[in-house]
Amino acid sequence: MSSTSSVPPWDVHRPPAAEGRVFLVTGGNAGIGYFVAEQLSATGATVVLGCRDPARAAAAAASIRSTVPGARVRTVRLDLADPSSTAAVARSLEEDRLDAVVHNAGVALDDPPRRVTGAGHELMFGTNHLGHFALTWSLMPLLAAAPAARVVTVGSFAARSERLDPDDLQSLGDYRPKRAYGRSKLAQMYFGLELDRRLRAAGSPVASVVVHPGGALDALTPARPALSASAAPARWAAAPAGLLVQGKHAGAWPAVRAVLDPAVRGGELWGPRVFGLRGEPRREPVWKYLADRRAAARLWDASCELTGTGRGPDGARWAG
């Protein structure tokens, strides 16, 4: 029997065991991040929830323990809008290595006015992209210490209809909340792919994978103690949408597979099987404009300047 045929098919309900491994999930207290953390906890790994609000993080950890008996789950404080917080996370983990980080946390604003982080960056771009960009460098020594670590960046299907404006990354000229959110997620996806190119060029054992959850609705999501339960009428109203989209527990599947499946490779894009909106995870072609290396490199350089990270010890922009 060939080695390929001896590998069992991927089962989203029974992921492989991962005892002894350590995973960090940003924003693991709510939404898709919560279910990524819950599903990873079922593998026997140690799962760390990186969250801004300690009380909500504790509630999420308790919920995971009640759902996954024996779960090894704990929390660290992480505010992606605060550079001092992202810089401190590696020490807070108190681990000698990190097998994967899932860049999931994000801010989504529906209405004006434009808001900024303490560092003066537009809130969604500054949190969703720049915060994770800076966090990666804080964690890189721990990731490099693992035998085959992964950086898994959770993008968004909403990013597919957006394009970056390299001259106005922070929406100073024309701020529209939904567009700014989509662009911030697009920037994350560019970063995840560019990161892998640079890791490969450097011969690093760390791989970077980009995923997206497709369409994921609260109303189609199983109730959990730490999450706001959808009212019964909302669930009934959302039932027809289940033909096209899914709950957030299923939206977590591509990220979980990207962390655990040895067949997943750096530089790949994974999403739901059915029209990219629902179903089990599958590898999909990298969206054409995401393959624009010039745009990715320009974003990388801007991110270095804005965060003061992403550079080597000689001060040059990190190239691997």
C-alpha cells in the first residue's frame, strides 16, 4: 500500500491527536476563534487563548473545558491594538516553543466615524493586520524552536471584492467602514502569503498558511456558554441560509486543518469546499490578485515602517 493511500481522509469531526503541542489562537474567546480553540483542544494539545478582555477569556476557557473533558486550555492577555501587548505575549506564554499561532482576532466596525489605535493607526487596519504583523515577530523565536511550526492567518471571503490602495492603507482619504474592514482582511492575506515566501527563502522550518471561513453566521452556530446564543426566531429565519453558508463552528474547519494536517503546505489558501462559502475545508487556488508579489512586498515594507518590526538584527527589512 502506498504512503498516500495509507493516510486516512480528513475528518473535520475527528482531527488527529496533537498531545504535547502548543497552539495560540488570537481572539479565541468568541466567534470562529472560539471554535478553532475548542476543536484544537479536543486533540489533546495545549491551547492558549489570546484575548483583550480577561473576563471573556476566562468564560471561553471554562466553556471549552465543559465541552471538551480534560481540555488543556489557558489564557494570556493580548491587545492587538497595543504594541506593548503584542511585544509581551511571547514572555507571557511561558513556553519554550510554539507549534502554531492562529491569527484570528479582528475588529469590524459598521458605522463612522473613523477610529484609531493608541499608536494612531486606523483601528481595523491597525488591529487586524498591523497587530498580527507585529505579533508574528514577537513569537518567531518560539515558532522557530518547534520542529514544523505554522502561522495560520484567517482572512475573509469579504476581502475577495476589495483591493488595497497602497497610497491610503489607513483610509485617511475616503473612510468607509465595511470597505476598510475588507481591506484590513485582504492585507492579512497578503501578509500570510508574503511571509511564507520569505520563510522559504530563509530556509526556515516555519510555514505560513492562509485560510478563510466562507460564510459563517451566528444563527447557524451551536450554542456555547461563553457565546451569545441566537434567539430561536433568528435560528428559524436563518435556516434557509444553511444551503449557502454555515455556522461559525464549521467556519473554523479550514484553520483547524491548516494547523494540524501534515499535507497542508506553506503558501497555500484553504477555504470551504462549496463555492468557497460552506462545507468541509479544501485547498483552493490563490486568488489572482493575491499572487501579486509587488503589491505584497510594498505592503510588507509599509508594515515594517508602521510597526517598527519585521526587520533583521542589522536593521534591514526581514527577508526570511
